[in-house]
Amino acid sequence: MQNISVGIKQLCQQAHEAIDEVGPIEAERMVSEDGALLVDIRDIRELWRDGVIPDAFHAPRGMLEFWIDPDSPYHKQQFSQDRAYIFCCAGGLRSALATQTAKLMGLRPVYNLTGGYKAWKQAGCPTAPHEKAR
């Protein structure tokens, strides 16, 4: 059995210490009033099963760095805009890592949605079924 030197708990803790985070109500305000882009990094099967945040941009976690980098052949224009970015996953852990990565790459300003999609939904913020689920 291979021993790892840093586990997922430590990686997530380090990410949370290095990034800025916003709760669902503040994130909803930032999107509606300030034009922030909510970036949902969940797997497509999670979107199909659990629903989506209306107008959120879906960026699968596995492609995020390639989509952010303007020199990548996979770059998405959504990451070349002068706006805030709020990363979201199901519970806030994967998106904390994604937020940290985006920040390390120089994307600014970036935030993690505390508690992820689950917290967004529990706060009563708008959700919708994924188009495939309709």
C-alpha cells in the first residue's frame, strides 16, 4: 500500500485557507447585481440527477484548467471576461480546490460557494431541472 504525504482533507483545508468564499445569498446577489459568473464544476450526471442553478456556466472539473488558460486550444471565452467568478460543486470541497487552482492561474476575482449546490438549494435560491431531465 502506498502512503501519501498529503490527503484530501489537508488539501481542502489548505484551499479553504487560501481562497475567498461566499454563501449562497451573497453569491446570488453577486450574480444578479454585479454580473458575477457562477461556474458549476459538477459532473454532468450530477446535473442530470440533481438539477442546475439557472444561468450557471457548466465547466467540468477535469477541463477547468484547459478552459481557463487563454493559450489552450480548449479555452472558453467565459473565462476571459472582466467579472467575478464563483465556483460551485455539490458540497463545496471540489469547488474549493477549483477556486484555488483558478486563483493560482491568475483568474481574479474568484470565490468558492460555501456549501455548494446543496447549500444553494437549502437557502431557497433558484434551481431548475437539467435540460436532459425535462
